[in-house]
Amino acid sequence: MQPNLLMAIILPFICCCSHFSPGSEKQELDTRPGFSGNPFSSVAHIPLPKGYQRVSLNDNSFGAWLRNYPLKKDKTVYYFDGRKKTNQSAQFAVLDLSTGKEDLQQCADAVMRLRAEYFFERKDYAAICFSDNSGKKYRAPANGDRDDFEKYLRQVFAYCGTLSLEKQLKPVGDISKILPGDIFIRGGSPGHAAIVMDVAINERGERIFLLANSYMPAQDTHIVINPADEKLSPWFSANSSKPVELPEWTFSARQLNRW
């Protein structure tokens, strides 16, 4: 075969097989059998359904920080001890957030960790405070040392949970007003908490949102799929008449809370 003819055949094929860049709106998850990769570099790169756009946020807000939170390239969820989670069908992507080597950073702990990391990054140490069930407050050390901060978080994880965190939050009341940073929470044992990572809206004012959670045992914090609506997944509809069904938990719309 002549060289020019060979290149004419090969070049179009190479172009068709090229990958989109991380910021491309046309990104799609690779569905090859056994593929565990994630092409989205941050929460902000997760594609929107047609007709929606992300809600406006202050660049310095907690919600904007969550929206831009980085995602791991590997979307496999691991337990704190390095074992792969048995259920690998619950996640859309995994946050690039350490879990630690102890069975501590579970659902409410992951929510508190994200909130604490946001203020720690801004050196606003006084804003980092959580309470246990008796009302005792746990304040972050003010020296900005990472090791001391990690020790503080382990203490918080040991003494604070869904029940105490729920007491620190305020009910939103109307799920149609949902914003990034809000939390679905049910305090108790068992209880659960999931944090709203991003929100989008369409011309009719209808909102959709992304949720992230950890679980038991302590495991990688991950963006969950929407098992009740595969076409909308991983986004959820802010519909007050329907429960918010996560792969491993179900919330009601009235369980939405805010800091």
C-alpha cells in the first residue's frame, strides 16, 4: 500500500479516537467493562442535563469551594483499611479527600471534614467548631498546624455524629431553595448525612443537585448516583413530593438543613 494512501486511512481513525479534555462539556464516562476511571477533574466538570445551568455563587463561598472540589481519577471506593468497598455501584465519582486509617470518617464525619477543610484552607480557625450530643464544643487549634488539625478532626469524629450535627443545623424548609453546602441529615443510630456539592437550575426555576457522602465502615467520600432516575443521574430533582433516594439511604425533602 502506498504511504500517502495509508496515512489517509489512519489519520481520520486517530482523530475519532482522541479523548476530550477534562473541561469539555461533551465528556462522558467510559463504560468499558471493568473500567474504573473518572474523566472529570472536579465537581464543576460533571456535565449538566440539557436546559440547566449552575446557580450563581460567591467565589469565596463554601458552596463555590465544594463545586470546585477535585475528584480522583479512579472512581473506586475504598474502606479506611485499604479494602475495596463491596458495593461499587453506588458512586459516580470519588472526592480527592483522605479517609484516614481508622474507622472514624463516616457519614456525618465526612460532612464536618469538608466544612472544616474549607475554613482551614482560609485560616479561619475560629469558624471551625462542632458540638457533641451533650453540647460540649470542640474548637480547632488556632496555630494552623496540619498535624494538630488532623488530631482535632479525629477527636471530632470520635465524639460528634449525625445526632449532634443535626442540632447545629437549621431546617431549610423548602427543598426548592436548595443550595450547595446544604445537608440532608437524619440524626440517630442509625442515622445518615449527605452534603449538597452543587446545584443547577432551568428556565422554569426547577433545581437539581449533586450529593456526596461517606458511609459505614469509614470509606472514600463519593458523589452518589441517582438510582431512582438513571437519565438524570448523578443529579437529583428538588421535588418536595418525592423522597431523595440514595443508593444506600433515603431522605425526605424536609430533612434538608443548612449551616
